[in-house]
Amino acid sequence: MISQESDVRCPKAYRLVRWIASRFFPGDPDAQDTVVSLAWYAMEVKQNKCHAFQAARYACYKVMQGRDLPGCGLGSKRDVYNRLKRKSGGASGPLKSKRPAPDRLAAWREAWSLLLSQLDAKKRQALEMMTDDFNVQTRTVAETLGVSSARVSQMRREINQLADAL
């Protein structure tokens, strides 16, 4: 907030900035105070080459963007610690692991072994080729297995249906 000394020096500029802030942020005295502070800061940086009206509008737009004086915080959504809280569950706590839990890994391994046990030799070999190299072409798998490309696509679809059923 602006000190009493600056109120006395520039009462018209203060009233103008306060009025503009009240129009942009009706019923939010904290945002209005921040606008006044930012406007005064802008006028000090420009060394009074900036009109109070321009400084007030600049300050209002900055407060709408969640900005405050350099080194201060408004506690807005754009604060870096709020982002950390949203993304990782807390700024000061331990970060969540990106790896799946051990019970999920065990369930996945069981489902994988069950899927492999239900496949015949050609489908198992096709699945192994496709999981070893995700960019393998259907034509390459077909040539290795001695079947057509259409049959490889059918086998892939059958494998997906079996996996979805598990």
C-alpha cells in the first residue's frame, strides 16, 4: 500500500490510481492495493515520465495476469509453488514415483504370461517381434513368419482382442 507521505505528495494521482483499481477489481481490496503499488513502482521506474492513468492500467493488467511487485507474491495460480502443489502433490513433500506400484507390476506380469500361454507359436513369435521393436513393419513380420501382411494384421487384431479380454 502507498505510504502517507506519497499520498500527500501526489493526491490526485493516488486518487486516480485507486479509482481505476476499484473499477477493475470491485470488492477486492488486496488486488486494489497491489494495483496501487505496481502503479507507483511503474512511475518510479519511468521517473515520472509515465502518467498515472497509464501506470494504473498497466498495473491492472499485470494484477489480472497474477503479477506483483518484483520479489513479492500475490498467491495467485501462477505462483511456482502452487504449480508444484498441483502437479506433484506438494512443494515440500516427496515427489510421487512415476513407476507403477509393485502390485500392479505383478498383475501385469501374470496377465502377460496368461496371454502368452493362450497364443500359438506364430502369434507368439509375431508378438515378440512387435514388442521388441515397436517400429517394425508389418511386411517385415510377414516375411519372417512366411505369411501375408493381411494375416499379420489379423493376428495383431486377435492378440489385441485376447489382451482386452484379460
